[in-house]
Amino acid sequence: MKFLSRKKILVLLLIFICFKAFSFENKVSVFNKYEFAQLSHFLYEKEHTRSVLHWNVTPFYKYGLSDSLCFDDFQIDLSSSFAIPLQGGIFLDSDFLSSGLEWYFAKTSIKSQPSFDSVLSFSYSFSISKKINLIPSVFFMYRYDNTSSYGGDLYTGDSQYTGLDHNVSWDDENAKRFTPSRIYFTRHSIFSFLALSFDFLLTKKLSLSSKAALSPVSYFLGFDYHSDENNNDRDESYKMKMQHFASSFYFDLNASYKINNFSLYTNCCFLYTPETKGSIFDLYDDGFYYKSVFNKCGTQTKIFSISFGILFAF
């Protein structure tokens, strides 16, 4: 028992020394975010683009919470934000023949479903001068995007609908108009980033910071569910897996104004992944897998967001 009590005393003493050796601070913030996103998917047959889908969400309304643990110049940040379901945005769907003819085009409205994102960051601050800090960091981002389409118009130049002996463009005078079936789209995105930030202390209360980051590895898993012609059952689904290297970029600009023990801040950020091809594409119909003529899939991400929040320091 004496040994255990001494051991506990040593542990408590070690914790006390650590807190004395490193200044510790906890920062908690709440924020709301307005997010404008274009989430795109591409299907390829050999080297030909056969299908292009753009989910233009304008905007996602998100509410979030973040927590920062600061040990001297080392900092750990964790933040999450959640979207509320709202109607807003446009879904565009185009299909092409191998010749490049765009024979199918659909334009529908979008309803955002419950979605969220999380970011975990590790950073260290180097003081360049009294008013400028250089901050390298590593952070990881996970996004779950969930939307559905409804209503709208579909135009097709397929010969089986036009009565012609050949396919024509979707905007040809012989093309036929239909009401498209509902589509449900979900995508999981995982990014790893290497970042470099600059923090500028303009006055005792006002500061600005900027960050630029490159993703060494990013991973995408998308699901595209098509309902039947009566919008009842999801009878057809597409599964897309993509892994990209050094192809995603992140930029942000942050302004903060300190008032006693809390700060008001605003943040603008841009996440961009150019059109890049993946290697896995699966097609299921009525739950059964069958080989598709599409041998590759691709993705593109463009997301701009602006946030407003309040940060409390303890």
C-alpha cells in the first residue's frame, strides 16, 4: 500500500511538473458556416467521358463546435459542423456518346440531407517577430455529403424515343422531354493535408491569419442511387472509389477580434480537387452486381465557405 501511494504521488507530481513546464490553454468556439459546393462525378469508357454529374449545392447551412488544446507553441484542434436539410441548388446530369455527342441532359432541383464534416489538426507555432508567427501543421478532414434531386426536366436524343434512325443532341428539335427520376447521392471524402500558415498580429486585439495546404493522399467513396420511374424504389446504384495523390488544395483566411476572454472571428476557405480519375467503378441493378462498360470514374470538388463564430479561452 505504501508503494502504491508513493506511485500515485509520483504520478501527480509528474503531472504538476508538466503543467508548470508548459503553459496550458483551452479554447472553445461555436460557429455557423455557409457552404457553397460543387460536387462532381465522371464516368469514362476507355478514354472517352461518357457521363458528367454536377451537384451544385447553394448553400449548405452548417452549425459547428471546435475545441483547441494549446501547450505553449503546440496546438491540437478538433472541429465539427453539421448541415440542416434544406432545399437549394441545382443538379446537372449529362451523358455522351463515344463520338462526343451529348445526347442526354437533365436539370433538377436539390434538397440537402443531413451532412457533416470534421477536422483534426496538429500544429506548432514559430515566432518570426513580435507580430508574425509561422505555423506548420498537419490536419485530417472527413466529409459526409448527402443530397437528393427532385423535379426538373430531362431531354434525350436517343433514337428509341425520337423515332429517328440515329441519335441526336439533347437540344435538337426532335429530342424528347421527360420528368427525371429522383437520384440520391452520398459521398465520403477523407483528406490528409500538409499546411503552412502565417499569423499576423495587427493590433493588441485584431489579428489575421492565412493558410495554404496540399493533400498528399485523398480518398473518395461515392454512392449514386437511382429510383424507378415512379420515384418509389431505388432499383439502380453506382459505387465509385477513388484515391488521389497530391491533387487536393486548401486555402483559408481568418480574421479575429479579441474582447476580454473571448474573440469574434470570421473565416473564409476554399477546398479544391481538380478532375482526377479513379480506378474502381461498380454498378448494381436490383441489388445484383454486373460489369459496366464504364472502366473508370472520376471526381472533382469545389467548396467555398464562410464562417462566423465566437471563441472562448479558458
